[in-house]
Amino acid sequence: MIRPRIALAALLMLATAAASPPPTKWVGSWASSQQTPEAQNTLPADDLTDTTLRQVVRLSLGGGRVRILVSNAFGAEPLRIDRVHIARAIAADSARIDPLSDRAVTFDGMSGVTVPAGASYWSDPVAFDAAPLSVAAVTMYLPQAPSGQTSHPASRATSYLVHGDRVADADLRDAKTVEHWFQLAGVSVEAAGDARAVVTFGDSITDGHGATTNGNDRWPDRLAARLQADPATRAVAVLNHGIGGNRLLNIGLGPSALARLDRDILAQPGVKYLILLEGINDIGTLTRDAPATSAQHDALVARMIGAYRQIVTRARAAGIRAYGATILPDGASGYYHPDDLSEADRQAVNRWIRTPGNFDAVIDFDAVMRDPADPRRMRADYDSGDGLHPSPAGYRAMADAIPLELFK
């Protein structure tokens, strides 16, 4: 009599397992690095008082439920957001949404949230059909302007502002437009249990200087499209944490790489991989205004390598694989006008990045982007025209050079 009972119990366990839904997890699908906007990118307080703000983002990974991360990271006082909605955007360059897809977002069951100064706040889960590589509109109503704006100035996406609470409007025809994101830090999706994210961490080359406004043709965008096209990597999201003018060691535009490591890498939902492309601004600023001594150049290289070690060590401790990307050539840059010592610094840093064991893998962007006839310069067909930033064609070449095996 024991054996039939055991067999019956086993059948019941199998039936229960078959009826249980597959495991899911929360993974970031879109993100942007937060900073205090520069003076020319700061909005007048009136523009964000009694204001509806609609911001369009392109998701990377899909899912059936989403959560929204609003941020007051650089605010001086608590920030009140009265209402937030998410909807499918009709197009990347439009304020129009599909009204049938519009969903109200709640925070602890309430329609609004007060975010403490210096903090960010995740919403409750909301049912929303987030398709991979789709564009979504996140619309929020601010009754009062933030006391200290938290922003991603180089959105390369159009945002829309109108006065009054018009969060649910299908279109904002009379809106003021700006190419910045404000108070919006992330969108995560509930995805399959094997879902994971890669953080692309860097400066303006990762942020997409030279990319097409509303075109989503930065190299992380192209990487996301490649990952979705391969059945073996469709569960991998891409989170762009580039900041224009960013530096490894010092405050440039936005906090330094080391200062924002916790928020922009370690705290990201579901992050499993890191691509680190950072350092050209550290090298360039050393001699931009005046020459530097050989000792100063040597000290800079040593400090940059120390910063890389810090990032890799902390990423690995969090179970994140750290991939080092070599620094692109900038010999034709009129902004930095690099000399022989600056080029030697770049080569020394790239040698360290390429040395086995320092990173978990190497993505050799330098080899892809340099001019074979003059390796100190970027290839003309990949150059945006300033000798420093790639064009959309250059960004595509960068993304296409990344082995997808790194994410399988």
C-alpha cells in the first residue's frame, strides 16, 4: 500500500508544478543617470509648477507589468508628484499616446508620492503590455517645481510640458518641448526568471553625443536591438548610464564614475553585466587648458587604473561580470587637442584594459574605431565631425563589434 501512495504523491507534486506559473523577476528595461542640470539645461521654476510632464523612453526588455522609478536625488527639499501614468507612445517623436494603453501608476496604493530630498522611489507594479524595443510615454503631474531639479540633460529625446493636470490627455498639442528628462530614473519590467540586464556605463560616447534626436541610435540602443534579435539573448536588457562630460575621478558633468557607482550600477534591478567605457575626459582635461608634466601624466594613468580596479572589484563582489571597453582615439579633437603625452596616456590605459584578468572580458572599441592610416584618429566614416564623438554609423559599428556570447 506504501508504493501506490508514494506514486500518487509524486503525481500530485508533478501536477502542482505543472500548474504553477514560471518564476519571474524584476529587471530594469530603461534607465538614465541622474544629475543636477547645468544652468543652460535648467528649466525656469514656472515651467515645472502646476505642470504635466510627458517623457518618451524606449524600453529594451518586455514584460506584462512595469514599475516606474521617480527621482529627487539632487533635490534640496521633498518633491511632490501628484499623478503618474504610463502608456504606449504613438511614436518616439510625438506627444501622442494610445489612450487604450494608458494606465495609472500608484505608489503604496496612492495616486501620488512625496519623494524625500536625495532619494528615489519605485512605484507599485502596474499591468502594462511592455513590448521589447517599444516606446513608452511616462507622464507625471507636478503641483510645484522641484527645489533643485534632478535631470538627465542629454536625453536626445523630446519631452513635453503643459500647465495643468493633463496626465491622461491623448495628446499635448500646445506643449513646450525640451530635449531633457526630469525626475525620471528608470522603468523595470516583470520578466522571466532568466532575465538580466547589462549596464553600459560611461560618458558622452555612451550617452550618445552625435546620435539622432528621437532616433534611438546610440550604441547601447543598437546593442539592445541585437540582443533582441538573437533567441539566446532576448532575456537581456540594456540600461544606458552614460553622462556627457563624465569623468572617472572628478566631477565633470554629473558625479564622477566612482561617486555614482552604487546608484547607477549596483542598485539597478537585475544587473548581471557591466560594460565600462570611461576615461577620455580624464585624459583630455589634464592638458586642455595648459600642458602637464610627465609626472602629472603618470599620476593620472595610475589613478585611472586605480578607479577601474575599484569598479571591477565592487562589480564582481555583487555578482556582476565587468567588461572593459578600450578608449576611442581622439587625435582630431579640437576640444581636447591631445598631444603626444595624452596619446601615450590613452595607450597606457588601453594596455591595462586589454591585459587578461583585469576585466572579465575586453571589448576593443579602439580597434574598431581607429583610422588604419592614423591610429590616433577616429575613422572619418565613423566620426560625427568633431574628432571625439562617433556618428550614428560609428555607434552602429561599436555595437556590432560586441560579441553576444558575452551575454549568453
